[in-house]
Amino acid sequence: MSRVDSLGAIKWTQYYTFNGQSVGGYLLGLPDDGAIAVGAILRQVTSSVFASVAVTSRFDSLGNVGQQRIIGRTYSTVNRVATLPDGTYALAGYEERQVPGSGTVRADGWLLRLTANGDTLGGRYFGTPSQTEFWQDVRAAPHNGLLLTGGASPGNNRSQGWLMELDSLGQVRWQQRIPASFGPTTPNYALQHGRPLQNGDVLVSGYRLLPGSLTQTQDTYQAVYRPDGVGGATAVWERIIPISANEPYTGSLDLSAAGEVTITGQVYPPPNTVPANQLLSHLRLQLTERPYVPDLCQTPPQLALGFAPTAGGDSLRFVGLPTPGPRYAQVVRWRWDFGDGTSFDGPAPPPHRYAPGQGAGTAVRLTITNNLGCTASAVAFPFALATAAQRALQAGLGVFPNPAPAGGAAVTVQLPGLHAQPPVAAELCNALGQVVRRDHWAPAQLAQGAPLPLGGLAPGVYALRLRAAEGTLVKRLVVQ
């Protein structure tokens, strides 16, 4: 894998293996300049047989491997990954399974959902026992649905393109095989890409093969399909170009917000010229339709910023308390600007010492970005004058023991001096901004000391946030 700058100059190159096997597949860029790669490795099944196994890899901005996981069984592959508005990722490919009641195996289309940590939320298979099915592409569709693009082989050297749209509950809204049926001269179809459009139509791209052949390409193929309201879809227009025109018939597809389609990929070489797959071509088309772009920031992250002097009183400790956004979103980038020309990247900056003479206008800004690319910022003025009551409350907030031992039963939270008010809401957040504990205590209970259970918490740095009528108070807690 290589990273290039805007002029095409290579900044770095990395090579990867997974358990000694090379990793290849599709790459999805992330807001923190890292990436998720999906694909497959080869695993030895017998002394002479190797099989593909689906894997995922997570890289940071320098190409270093954060995690690698095997997510499929023997004979499985992931071809595409897409970001979804709830903060998860949809992966599409195929996995071979044994046909019930027989000794044969066939590939089924395979859909999988993962969190940003790589944890599996669920999977689903699509297909019939008598056919081979697979997915080549997956995209977020309107109304929190999914568009799946792939193919099916009913046998007898026949191949169909396959489009399917799921609703927000995973139910099939419509699906279409291309062609719907075969005659003696009907070409085979192979679909590589599908893109939802704003008006509900779907753009597809791929190629057609000679009738009865699964290897001899005949034409390049682009089309727009429209759901017919009865569970299928019909072609609004089709563009079929013979391969002799040297247009790319497989590769990558980009659809801009202005409706410009750019296809880059292989050209089918004329006989006796160059080896196959060595010619590349670019094709650009202009659509009247516009792409559907999911609103990934419909539920944006939120952020609060707190600070307190260290025990020695010569530095300030800052704590960010984010809510990442949708249910499965995670904060992937933290950027601190301390207002004195210095900055820090990460969730927990070390205590910051300012030069003497900082004015009340010195602003500390924290900006966070979640894995959907959505941002939030918060600003604090640590040298602005606070009321004596606010300073007294913050100084009186205690959590002990602190540091607390991992596996301990609880810590005690104590806050004297609150006015009469309803129970005070409390949230304990981890370094990613995720709320891991919630509780609420009456002012009288806080004055005496309220227990905060720690069972199941991993070692790390946490932030306790109390929402009192007098204001929001923050306290750092270390579990070790």
C-alpha cells in the first residue's frame, strides 16, 4: 500500500502479510487518514489445496497495522466495504457453504456488519442451493437501506447480474436479475458496481460476455435501473459498447456530486498484441441524474470541555467529554489547541504549563472527529474569572481512591455544597468519549459520598461528568 500526495508523489509504501500470506482487496479511507482494507488470504486446506479466507485490516495514517482479523470461513472473500450512517460498516462478498442434503458446496452472497473496532454485529447470506451467488459492491441507500450489486450463475455456463435493495430492517425492497431469462443468443452479464441515485434509480456498470461463455468479454455495459413497484426493476437506459472500442470493462467507478461518472480499469487487449490486463483506460460520462449521498452527520458528535489545576498548582489538566454521535460511532481524532501556540493530538493530553501572564482571553479549543467524518468543537477560557461558588464546587469534587485498582468494587464520589435540587446526573466516559456508566445521586448523598461501581471497567483514563444545577463539573479518574 502506498500513500501519495496531491501531485502524485509517493509519501510512503508498506507491504503486508497476514499469517505469512499476502493481503489484497478493497481499501476504504477513514477520517483520521487511516484506512480499512477488506479482502482475502490463501489458507492451505490440504497439501495441494489452498482456499481463500475473508479478512479485514485496520491501518493508521502512516500505514501501520492496528489490527487484522479473519472474519470468514474457508472459501470466503469480501469485495467491498461501505460506511453506514449509524457508524458501522457493511461488508459484501461471498462465502461457500454446503448444500443441505448433499455433498456439494456453492457460494452464497454474504453481507456482514462490523463496528469501527472490527467487532461483528451480524451477517446474512443470500442465494439458492442450486446457484452460485456473490456480491461485488455495497452502498448505503435511501431510508437507511443498502444497495447490493453482484451476480449469480444458474449453471450451464450462464451468468446474471444481480441487483438488490434492502430497507432499514434488512428486508428486500426489490431485486432484479440481468438478464431476467436466457435465450440461445442471450449474452451473459457481469456487474461490478452499483450506485444509488437521488431519484431512487440505480446506476450499474460492468460488462457482457459471449452467450454460453464465462470468460470471453463481448461488450462494456452501463445502465440505469428503476424499481418497478412490484419487486423488480427495469432499465431506463443502457449503454453497450463493443470491447474493440478500448473502453475499460472492469476496475473502479467514481460518481461525483455533479453526476460525472469516471471508470478506470482494464482494456480487453486485441489478439496477439500484449498480455491480458496490461492495458488501462479511463472513461468519463455525464449523467443527468445525481448520486444519492447519505447524511452521515445527521446525528453529529457533541463535546464538553473541562479543566482543573494539578495538585502542584503549576499546570492545568484538560479533559474532553464527547458524545460520538450515532449509536456505533467512535471518536477517531482529537486535536487540542492550547491557545499559546502549542497543540496536542490525542484524547488525554498531559498537564499543560502556561507561561506567566496569560490573559483572560486565552482560549483552549478541542476539536474531535468521529469515524463518519463529522466534527464537533468546544472552547474553554481557563484564565477567565469564574464565580467563587463555581471554583469552590470544582475544588470540592472528590473521587477516591484515585487511581483506583482495576477490578475494584467501586470508588466514592463526594461533592459537598450543592443547593437543593433534583438528583444530579452522572456519566463516566472512556478515552473514546463513550459513556460506560450512568448514575444519579441526590445532593445529600453526594455530600456524604456516593458509590460509583467499577466492575468490568478496563484499565485506562476516564472522565466523570456531573450535571448539577450550578453547572457541569468534571473529574479525571484513572483505573490501573
